[in-house]
Amino acid sequence: MVQIAREKMSREDDARSLMRSLYRTEADLLPDENAGTLTVRVHHQANRSADEVIRHLCTELNQTETVFPGTNLRLIYELISTWSVCALQSVCASEVAVVTASRS
């Protein structure tokens, strides 16, 4: 994984540090047995350049079509975009407003 990260980094020595950071990052695991997938949604890193490297890593790992051990679920890696988080927060805020209004 470090080698893949180094492909997109201007300072190759930072790849190991980025991997350590990635391994500590929160991720959402979304199994979909109907589709036969296990999506790993990785949360943003500290800066945009790290996110770009992680996005590249996700693309490369997805091309391997790896199956999660002990299952028939193919792993899909993705970086959660800011838009997705904002959209989710907006939807949640809208739902809270609707529920609050209906209780009044």
C-alpha cells in the first residue's frame, strides 16, 4: 500500500506516515449481501493532498476485486466526500425539522 501511495506523493518518505494515519482513521463498513459487496467508506484526512492519495489508493485497491475473507463480499473502498457528509447532515436536519414541526 505504501508503494501505491508513493505514486501520487511529491515526498515519497511521507507514505508510511500517511498509511499510519489512514489505519487510525474512522471508516464506515456497509455490507450489501444482495450486491455481494462490502463498502469501506474512509473519512477525510487532515489535508486535501492526503485525500487525493487516499482516493488513488482506493481506486487501485478496487481494481483488485478482493473478496473479504470468510465471505463472498467484494471489497469496495471509497473516500467519503465533503458533499456526501454535508448532504447527509442536510437531510438529517430537514428530517429533524419535520419531526419537530409535526410535534408542535
